[in-house]
Amino acid sequence: MPTINLSTVILTTSEMDDEMVYRMVKEMAENKAKLVAAYGGFANWEPEDMPVGLPIEIHPGALKYYQERGWM
């Protein structure tokens, strides 16, 4: 049976403010050590993989950050 295998997905609606989503994604991507300290499951996670293989549409705020970093 096909399934999705994603380490972490944060869902929102298209109505959520683009700047808020941008800042949330930026904070996650730039603070891996804090995430690992809070939950060891992030140890093998790499921020640049955030936009890879998503089965859903990427929020414009997240897309802006990914593009700035050259990840998309």
C-alpha cells in the first residue's frame, strides 16, 4: 500500500499570513540544534530537505524562504 514518509509536516491553510509562515520555516531551518535538543528525532534531518518530495502544495511563505536559500 503506498504511503507517504515524511519526517515532519506542518499543515496550514492558504489563508495563513505569508510572512508568518516564512518566519516559521526560517526559524526551523536555521535552528536545527534547538530542534534536536527538543527532540532527538531531528538529528538526521537536514533543513535543505524541507521542500523535497512534498505531496502537497507549498505555502507561498515557505516557498519564498526555500527559493531564497536556493533549495527550489
